[in-house]
Amino acid sequence: MHRNLGTEILRVMQNRTVVKILLIFTLAFATSNLFAKESKKEGNEGEGDLKTEIKEFIDHHLQDSHDFTLFSDKEANKHYGFPLPVILWDNGLKLFSSSKFHHGETVAEVDGNYYKLYHSKIYKTDASGTINYDEDHHATNTKPLDFSITKNVVSILLIGLLMFFMFSRLAKSYKKNNGIPTGVGRFLEPLVLFVRDEIAIPNIGEKNYKRYMSFLLTVFFFIWLLNLLGMTPLAVNVTGNIAVTFALALITFLITNLTANKNYWGHIFWMPGVPTFMKVVLAPIELLGVFIKPFSLMIRLYANMTAGHVVIMSIIGMMFLFKSWIGSPLSFGLSFALSILELLVAALQAYIFTMLSALYFGMATEEAHH
Amino acid sequence: MDKLLNDFSFGLFFWQILLFVGLLLLLRKFAWKPILEAVNNREEGIKNALESAEEARKEMQNLQADNERILNEARAERDGMLKEARQLKENMITDAKSEAQAEADKIVAQAQATIESEKKAAIADLKSQVAGLSVEIAEKVVRKELADKDKQLELVESMLGDVTLN
């Protein structure tokens, strides 16, 4: 068990994230060089603006949003989509539609308080909507507790409803059809069995796997479907949001440690089979490992999905930057190929999160065999 | 890290935990438990069916072996019976033969005894006849002797010749 910490760190390092970040840097350098040349030649100011616009667009896309914008027309300054409810806790519950913000352009006045949307966050301001900054250009206005039904919350609800619909249908089809699934259940059942036979049983063991099945199945399909939803033009980025991955990793952490047996804690605080001095040295490292394991889960999912979105959107953005008969089709082909890769990554990340969770559960319930 | 902390939205975290746990509990009740149970039951059913098929196959084999054994036993019994019958037949034949032989021997012996006694009687009769004849011949010879000596002799000789021939 003392190897786990090392392997965890290695896993994080070997992760595809590193490759993706390198790719982003390479692309960024390549494009900036190209731009330097072009702007020298033409002295065109507009292209630099396009670049910042793309960057802002990507940044905006990666963040959660208070309204569900499907697309927007910048020239006409029109946004097509629908507003979502904003729920604030600021000396009492404040509930209003996000249309009051007008996409951050106006100040929303509720019960005598003024709120402004700034970089996808709600700040309390005065009537004119002044945002005060500190020396690092961070807003210093107070932030009310924001429980809004944001775009990500809507996506989670949507996927939750879809999952409930699909799997309760599958469960019912067994009763109707004498234990044999029908229709889409024929596709879903092998996936459920995959989680059971390839993830739960090998990692947890025949004896204990049953009580973890509900979590493993839910988390697997939840992450997978949200990853796939992120690939659609709806442009949601739920699994690439740190709050979501933190929540998922926290649940894994809680389940691991609340169901852990004596043997697991024994291996952490008083490693059997090593000299007493080593036991003392290993205890803090192992204790650190308890937190690093779910932390790595959180970072891995967040970084992989965010990096995937950034890479694809950057390459799509390059199509508009190149504006040439060679560059744009090349970017298009590359973004197409990467999209297919991301489809694979969507399933792979769901698998990895579920598999590692199962592995941790397996460690927590392992029986002593010395 | 600073950006990560800045991006962290407590509201989203709250909704994620609430919705995820809610979804987990709902799915556990309405989906995962019935699904896994149904799949388990089905797998159990398949396993049982396979096992019972295997058992039936073994039983069938046992039955066949039994049949074979019974058939062999019957065959052996039949063979034994046939052998016994043949033995019996042979014995009967031999017995009958020996009995017949004994009977025949007895009959032959009786016949021989009868023949012997008949012969004895015949011989005795013959003897008495020969004696009578001899007396007659002697009487005739004596008479002829009285008439012609030569002729008497001749007569005796011829008569004796007849006797020997007889």
C-alpha cells in the first residue's frame, strides 16, 4: 500500500493533461508567431482583436453561466437562449430571473439591493454598478452566496432526468419481458454489466462489491453522459468545472473512509511488517495519501475535460484566424480528428474515475492477508 | 491554483452534491437494484439450468449404464439357461442311451438264456431221438444181420453216414 502514493503522483504526471498542455503551448506559440508576421506585413489591428475575442470566448465557455445562451450575434448585440433563475442568499433569500442582468450589461435591482454580473460571478454593487478592484485587478466587492440554477445545474438536472428515464425503463423492461431487456436496454445492459464485471468485481472483490454498485454505476454514467453533453454544440462544461469534480471526489473520499475496515486504518497509521522507525515515518505519508487519492481524481477529471475543450475550441478558433485556403481546412480536419479523440476521452475519463474509485473502495475493504 | 479557487462556485458545488446524491438514491431504488437483481436472477437461472442439464445428462448416462448392465445380466442369464438346457438335454440323452443299452443287454441276455435253454432242450430231445433211432437202427441191423451179413454191414455204414451228415 505504501507504493500507492508514488503511483498516484506518477499517474497524475503521466496523464494526457501534460500532453494537452504542451499542445496548447505549441499552438499558442505557432499562432502568435504567425500573427506577429502578419501584423508586421499588414499592420492590421483587427486580427489582434479577433485573437483576444477567441480567447475570451473560450474563457467564457469554460465557465459556468447564469443564462443558457445557445449562440449570440455580436454585431447586433443579441443573445439567443433563455434566462435561468438566480437564487441568492444575502440577508434573506433573493429569487429573480437572470434576464435582469442583461448578460452583465445592466445592474439588477432586487429588494433595494444592486447586483452585477462580472466575469460570470455575481457581485453586490451600488446603484450604478461600480466594481472596485485591488492591485491584482481582482474585484473587491462582496459576493452574496449564489445558489443560482446555472447552466451547469440545468445540465446536471437534464442528465439526471435522462439517466432516471433510461435506467428505470431498463429496470421495468425486465419485469415485463421475463428478465430479458428490450429496446435500448439491450445497449444499456452490457454497459451496466461492464461496470459490474470489469470495474467493481476485479477491484473490490466478489464479497463486498454489491454495496458500492449504486455509486459506481451512477458516477460512471453521470460523468460519461456529461462529458458527451460537453461535446455537443450546447457547449456546456460540467465535468470540466472544479466544483463538480470536487463534489464527486468528495463523495468518493467519504465513501472510502466511512466504509474502511480496521485493516485499512492499520495500514495507514501502523504499517505492519516494517521496522518501528519506518512505521513512524510512513504514517504521515500514508495519511497524506488518503487525501491525495481523491484530490487526484478531482484534478484528473477537471484537467482532462478542460484541456480537451480548450484544445478543440482553440483549433476551431484558428480556422477564423488563418483565413486561408490551407490553414482553415487543416484546422478543420484537426478539430474534427480531435473531436473524435475527445469522444473516446469522454468514455475513458468516466471509466478512469469509476475504476479508481472502485480501487480505493477495494483498498478500504481489503481483508488482512499477512 | 488561484484561478481554480476563484473559479470554485459554492452554489454549483451545493447543487452538484444535492442532485448527485438525490440521483444516486433514486436510481438505487428504481434502477440499479431491480436491474442488478434481474440480471443476477437471470444469471442464477442460467447457471441452475446448466447444472440441471448436466445432472440430467449424468442421470441419463447412469440410466444407460444401468440398462446396459441389466441387458448384460439378462444376456448372461439367458446364456446360462441355454447352457443348462443343453446340459440337461445331453444328460437326458446319455441317460436314455445307457438305460436303453442296459435294457437291450438285459433282453439279449434273456434271449441268450432262452436260446441256451432251448438248445439244451433240443439237444436233450435230439439225444433221446438219436437214442431211439439208434435203437431202431440197431433193431433193423440186427434184423438184417439175420438175413444177410454183408448187406447188414452196408446198411449200418450208410446209416451211420447219414447220421454224421445230420
